[in-house]
Amino acid sequence: MMTPHNISALVNLLGFLTGAALYAMLLAMILRSSSLGFRSHEISARESGFLSAAERLLLGTALLGLIWNLGALVIYGVRDWEIAKPAAWFEAAVFASLGFLPAVVVHFVLHAGQWLGRRPGSLIIVSAAYILSSYAAVMHFQAAFSGGEMPSGVALRSLTYGFGGITAALFVYARRSSMWKRTIWVVALAVFAVSALHISRHASGDNPWFVELIGHHASLLLVVAILYQDYRFALVDIFLKRAMALIVLIGMAFGLYVLVLARLFRLRDSNGDLDTRAVAALLGLWIGTALIYSLLKRWVSWFVDTIILQRVDYQELRDELAMTAASNERTEDILNRICLRLKQALTANDVGWIASDEKVVTGESQGLLEGQIFQLNEGSVVKPSELVRLISRESESGPDTAGNRSRRNVATVMIPTHENPRFNLLIGELSAGRQLLSDDLALLESVALMMARRIDAVRVTHERCERNLREKEISKLATEAELRALRAQLNPHFLFNALTTIGYLIQTNPGRALETLLKLTGLLRAVLRAPAGELITIGDEMDLVESYLAIERERFEDRLRVVIDLPQDLRDHLIPPLIVQPLVENAIKHGIGPIRDGGQVFVCVSLDESGDPLTGSRLRISVQDTGEGVTAAGLEAGRMSGVGLANVEKRLECFYGAMADFRIAKCKGGGTLAEIRLPAEADHLRSAMQIENEPAKGLAVK
């Protein structure tokens, strides 16, 4: 049956177990924080050793709280359950540890406020606190060895009144400081933890469970208050979540036991055994508590993040920053936009960035100090936990003024890109004295890795684009050089044939030879003026062909008859220069020349609109003669030893790649047909002004 005594005993059992768990958790996190190299801004960079002064004070608080809760669990446990009477010296040591808690808290808050040793009277207050706690400890041991009542009433009253006076002195001492509210609040809780024990001790009879809760377990609030109000070391958010989840779970279990299970245990069957309904309910509550714990942890995490710490959803922030980085193609834009968003999310005075090899801060803000910048050799590997480096207040120069605080950095974050230059984010001081906690550090680490991947990807993309541009430029220059070489090869070939004609005319008709020489001069001038690698219109190409034919007519006279069919709407289409004239020359030389009576040459330009959907309309240029017709052996020999046709093939390949067709065939009725098919659209050109990066696949020649 649950009597008030049993409920009070259960409250003590759960309360002291909870307190021991919380202070043990705090102790473990302090040691873990130090081993991981975390430092809050209160810890000086000049301090050396495993633990700093602030950490040693916090460690002392954790040890004293742990000793008190474990010792009190033994003392009140054996009393409440009537097991045995604890040793007097053991009780004195346990109550003395509780008495030293306020002294350590006073020392801690003065150190955290950077007042200790810097402002007059601070050492006096700390000394008075330790003297008062030492006096109370002596009183407890005197009562223990003299057989007096434990704990000592004199000691408890001394602690209550003495630390009440110290709290008032701190109020006067720190009232002009921005930390005075937090200082008084924490010290008052420490005093309450001692005075509440005094209240519980003087209650008569069996104390109600709520009196036991206030009297023996007020120190539970102290550990949360210290962490939240004064020393937000890196793991405090994790501690708050775990501590609150533990407290809520224990409170829920206690409430279920008192309100439900205690009544169910009264149910007995006919044999006096526990009723099966009670057993089923007990098992159901155990299973339900286990199932609800995950939901409870999520609710507590939301409460700590949203209500207590008042920060945004970091998972949503990570996704937002990833989208921001992915939507920008310049490193500077990525850095600037993410710095701006981090400034808003962390409530920082400023967030900027600096390259690892720069001396001047760049970014949106120019007011940040450089702080501590990571310097790593290219290719060095850094662990994710080493990306964020916290900076102490004392590690930065300058007096602690409001203006200097607005320029102070609390952390630097390295962005571990694969290649230099690497970048560092400079996190300015957070608003309301807030510090970077473990979730903040995890956010910054993940953002740094994400930014590094994105910047590396941007650099690779830019390098690939620059490489493609260089390759295109090289390909362009190579194509232009090849075209110049081909034209330099073609011009002497054409010139030699023309000079042969003029030499023949000099012997037969000197007057016509002079006229032909003038035509040749004009033709060569027009040919040489055309820049290499550029296109000309079909109309201009046909004008060159007409000039060439005028020279050839002086040689062949009536034996050469030429018909040119060029629609007016096709005269402005662009083609490579000097691809028609070599075909006409080849038709005259090999088709008309060997025949005594001569023959005809037909030059036709047409547009074929039934081409491939990918290439569109195709331009057809054909040159046909009425000669004897070319043979396969003669065609192969001409390609191997000739200049004109091979030149045309190479130049078409340079401009069009596999998009152009060039074929020479013998006609059924006699003669030879040379035909070129080109894309009519300029988008398919591989001209020197628009050379594709992929290599040419070769010209289709039939």
C-alpha cells in the first residue's frame, strides 16, 4: 500500500538517482569536451593543460553534485527503507559536499564574467564563500564526531544566511554588468539548494512527497541553471536534451506508478496473489513507456531547440544552404550567400570569409578580424571534427569594449577544398552572449563539407570549360593554319595552269595574252584578298569561276562551252572559298581537254529540302562534263598525285566534318559528275569562327 512515507521514500530514490545521473552526465561531457578540444569563449587560449580554469570549476561542481546525490541516496535510502544507519563521518562528508556547491558556483560565475582578479573585491567575495563553506563542513564533522544531530543545524543556517548575504553583495557588485541577472539567478539557486535542505530537516513527522522533493532535490535545477545561464560549453545542448528527457521520463514513470500501478497492486485473486490484470497493466505500461520514449526525445529536442535555445531547424537550414550553393556558379557568390544566411541563422554580429592565403578579409562584411586562420598544405587531410576552431575572448587583442565585441570572432571554419586556395568562414560574436553549441558545430562542419564539395565541383566545371575553350582555340588555330596551307597549295597550282595558258597565248596571239594576263591578275587579287578560314557566298564563288573560265576560254576558244545554273535566291548562301573552281578546272582538264572537239561543262547549284531532320536542308553543288568519263583507277591516281580534288576534300572536312558529302562518278551517258552536298544552315558549319571540340569523323567520299 502506498503510504505518504512510501511515496516520500520513492521520491527520494528517484530524485537522487536522477541527480546522480545528471551530474555524472555533466562530468562525462566536461571530460569529453576537453578531450575533443572544445573551448568556449570564456577559456583563454593562453591557458595550457588538460583542463582550463573554467573547466576545473565546472568539474568541481559536477563532482560535488555527484557526491551529494550518491551519498544522499545511501543516507536517505537506508533510513527510508530501514536497512541500517549510515556512518556519521560519511553523512558529514556528504553534507559538506553540498555546502561547498554555493562556493564553487560563486567562484565560477565571477570567473565566467572575467571579474576575478580584475575588479576590486572579487577575491574577497570568493574567499568569503569558501571560508563559509569550510566553516559549515567543520560544523558537520563536529556534530558527527560529538554524536550531535545530522546534518548540523548551525551549518545549514550559516550557509543559508551567509550565502544570502553573498548573493546580496553580488547583486550590488554586478548590477552594472550585462551578466548580473544570470549571476544572481545561479547563486540564488545554489543558496536555495542548501536552505531547502534546512526546511526539509525541520518538518515534523513524515514529510509530504513535495516537501521531500524541494528539500532534497533542489540541486537538480542548479546543474541546468549553471549550464544554460553561465557556461554554455559545446555539449550543453546535448546535455539539456538528455537531461530533460530523463527528468520527464522519470516524472512520467513516477506519476504512472502513483496514480495507476499503486492501485493495481492492491488487486488480488482468490489465492491472495497479484491479479493478472495488474500484471498485464504493468507490462503494458513498461512497453508503452519504451515506445513513447523516442517520441519524448523528439519533443524534448524540439523544445530545447525552439523554446530554450530559439534556433531554426538545422536540417531545413542544411537543405536550404545546399540549394543555395547548387544554384550559384561562382565561388564568391556561394561564400557570400551562405555567410549571409549563417549570420541570420546563428544570430551572429557578422559572418565573413577569407582565403587561406589572403591578409585582408573579403566578403560582405569588412568589419571582422582575421582571428585564427587554418593554414594547410595542398592535399592535406583534415578530420571533420577539426574543421571548426573556437576562439577565446582573451586570444584576441583589444580591450573588452562594446565596439571591440562587435568585431570579435568566436570561431573560424575551414572549408576543406581539394586544392588551394582554401577558405575560412569567420563567425562573429553571437547575439546575447550566446555560444556555439555542439549542434551549431555539427551544422558548421556539415556546411563546410558541403561548400567544399560544391566549390570543388565549380572549380572542376570552370577548369573543364577553360580547357574546352583552350582546345577550341587550339583547334581553331590549327584549322586556320591548315586552311592557309591548303590555299597556299591551291593557289600555286591554279597559277601554274593559268601561266601555262598565257604562255601558249604568247606564242599564238600576244594581244590576247596581255588581256588574259590582266584577267589573271584581277582573279589572283580577288582570291588572295579572301581571309583564310572564312566563308564566302556562292555568288562570289561563281564570280571567281567566271573569271577563271574567261582565262580558260582564251585557251580552248570554241571547244569549251560552260553552262552555270545558279538561282538568285541561293547566291547569298555561305560556302568555303575555292571549292567549286577546282572541280571546274578538273572537268576542263580531264574531261574537255583530251577531246578534239571539246565539250560542255555544267555547273548547277540547287537546294534539297528533303534532307535528314538533324541536318535540315542540304545545298547541292554539281559540276558535270561531257568527256569520256573517269575510271576508278584514274580517280584513285588523281587523288594520290593531284592537288585540286584532295584539297577540296580536306577543306570540306575542316569546315563540315562528316556533315558534308563529296562524290565523283562516271555518268551513264558519258562524262564525269562531281557533286558536293553541304548543310544549308550555318549552324552546322565547323568554320574557324565556330570549331566544334570533337574531332572530325571524316568526309564521306564516294
